[in-house]
Amino acid sequence: MNGKHLVKLGLEKKAIALAQTAATQRETAGLTRDDILSELRAVQATPAAYTAGGVYAPLAAELLAQQAIIDARKGSDLRAQPLPYPTWGADLIDPGAHRQMDVAMRLPVSRAGALMPDAHVGYGLPIGGVLATENAVIPYGVGVDIGCSMMLSILPIQPGALRTDEAGTLLLKHTRFGAGVAFEKRDRQDHEVLHENTWQEQPLLQHLFEKAATQIGTSGSGNHFAEFGTLTLPQGDLGLDAGQYLALLTHSGSRGFGAQVAGHFTALAERHHPTLAPEAKKLAWLPLDHEDGQAYWQAMNLAGRYALANHHLIHARLARALNVTPLTQISNSHNLAWKQTVNGQELIVHRKGATPAAPGQLGLIPGSMADPGFVIRGLGHEGALQSASHGAGRQLGRKAAIGALAKKDVQAYLTGRGVTLIGGGIDEAPQAYKRIEDVIARQEDLVNVVASFQPRVVRMDSGSEDI
């Protein structure tokens, strides 16, 4: 048997070598060339029938692997038209976010989606995009800051009892902000998330553990913040009487640990789908029944728990400094994927900059460094995949904000609302964001507002153009 007979079968290079090895063994057993070619055609037709053992098992395994690659590439083809999806606050959303959502709804694994009123352009899925997929998780559908989340502590202190200078001193002493920052070693706190066995179950997680342990209890840059303010509860709720309370609100995520997890698995997802259309490249997905998908799911959820641990440590540190125990605490993640039943089917619901809003579920929707935030209770709207906005949403990109806004105007805005800012940059100015009142008004069928929070003393990382 020579190679030209095998080439005529349409086999690829590696398969030809394996077929030649098997053919040689069959010739030794006394079979004719025609008999061997007939057997090889049978292996080609039903390779799964030959994988259990025998001379053709290696060839059968290679043929199945080649077919899986072909099937995966075929499965990467986008739909000709996006599936329909509802939009809240369409008048507040720029066309670029709609274009990104349209691409997401053309993915072959997409089953449902929704766009929240704070939506704006992001990487892959737009910020404010909610996407349900079947047996697939999209790393950039979750985002780079995996587990980015909010936490509110309502304190047994009257709002006016903590002076502005005292609040500023506490925030400077007990919070850290910025890329790569950490508390001094003597001041670091421990948390149970660092003692999970999960860190040992993947080489990547083992590698990133030290970074995570070093940065625990700190916050990143950009729109992350810690702020004291006045919580107004119009009616008795949350186990509290109506009235005003001093409260601490934080926005933070999974730091460098989560960002590296996102980068690693996005690269893996892109290798799974090498022929995916360029406009959908950052929406490459991992099948959840593949080891890569399972590994990302495990790492993503660990990053989500780690992000919430950062909040808990920040709030615990400040509560100790004030010598109080919070009356109640509320938290939610808004960059994560969840398993959720949609129309009777279990799907993977990605919320990239969207707040979970199942029936009765409490959540937090912040405004900006000077505008109010809100405690909300979800109404479980199925069309929105039980979601709501995660904030006000940008109306100016960072570079555009730096170029368009004057420091004196931003300072006047802060002064007019009685806000003291520590750090922060022009790129995070209130004028760079949509009006939070407009965003809340566009989603009255998604959430009920329970309470409002007005910032008073705000700490952020310093921006590229300080205010």
C-alpha cells in the first residue's frame, strides 16, 4: 500500500501516517490492498465505531478530532440577522452599543438578550448588555473586572455626626486605590476566600494566588470608589425605621487577579473559534461541557467571591474604626454570569454592567461621585432576563471627558452638591455620565426604588487628569 492510495481517500497528513501504519499491520496479517482500502473507508464513515481498540483506533481518534474542529468552525458562523431583544431607555443609548448588542445576538449560542438604559460601548458585549447563551460562557460577556460589585453598609450614626474631615481621614487611612496597590504587609487582613481549595485546582489560580492575597481588601482605579453619605429611607424597610442614616457605599472588583483570569480565558476562547467573524472576535465563547469552559466557570466564580471579599474587608475596617456594627448590609455583583432558567431552559445569563433584579432581590444602582445612588428591589421582569442597570452609564468616553470638561465646572458641580472628593479625575466627572434620574425613570418596570443615597465624602484613585 503506498501513499497515493491514501491521498485518494481524502485523508489529511497526520491521518495518512496513521492509516499507513494500520495498513502495514493489515498487510502483515495477509489482507489485500482492496480489503484494506475497504476497511479504511469504513473507518472514515464511522470512526466512533473503531475507537475502543484495534489497529484502526489511533486513526479513528484522529478523524474524530479533525471532525470536531470542523464542526466547531462551522458552529462559529454568525446568524445572518440578530435575534430580537428588548431595550430600555433607547433614547439614552448610543448607536455603538446597539451595534455591539446586535453582533452578540447573532452568535449561534445566543438565545435571548436585553439592553439596559445605562448601556454604552465596551469590549465585546456592551456595558449594560445582558446575554443568555446555551451551554456557553463568554469571558468578555462577563468583562475584564470579573465580579465587579457594589456594597452598602447602613450605620447606626446620624449623617451629621461624622464631620467631613473625619470621614476623609478614615477613607485615606483605611482604603487603598489604584493598579497594583496593596496595604502594607502589617496592615493586610485575612479572609476565608484565601483559604479555599479552589486556588490549588488550576495552575493559573495557583500562579495568581499571591497577587490576590497581596491585594485583598483594596480597590482598583477608574470608577471604583468608597464614600460616606446620607441614606434616606422614605418608608420603613430593610428592617429599619424610616429616616436618614449615615451609610458607606463601595464599588470595587477582583483587582489584577480577575483581569488576568479574563485575559487568559479570552485567549483560549479565541483559539476555540479561529474563524469567528472579526466583529465578533471578542465574543468568543467556551463550551461549558469542555474542560476550558469548566475551568473558566470555576475561576470566574472564585473571582466573584474574591471581589465581594474585598468589599467586606473595606467595610469591616471602617466599621471598626468608627466602633460600630452596621445595621444592615446590601451587596450585588454586576459583572458575572449565572445559570438561570429562561423560558423553561437552563441558560447562561451574562450581565456585563447589569444588576440582578429577580423578584424581591435587593440591589444597588449608584449614580456618580456627586449624584445619588439607589437601593432597589427587583421586579423579576422576564424580558429583561431579571436584570436592571448597574449605574448611570457613560455619555462621554474617558478621553472625550478629559478634552471636553473644565476642572472649574466639575469643582463647581461638586461644591453645589456638598461633595468633598479625594482623588478622582476629569474622566470620572459627573458630567461624563448620564443623569441617573433619567436612567432610573426608564426602568420602573424592572425595579422599585427603596432608598436613595447622596454622596458626601468620596475617595477614588487619582485620574489621568485630576480634578
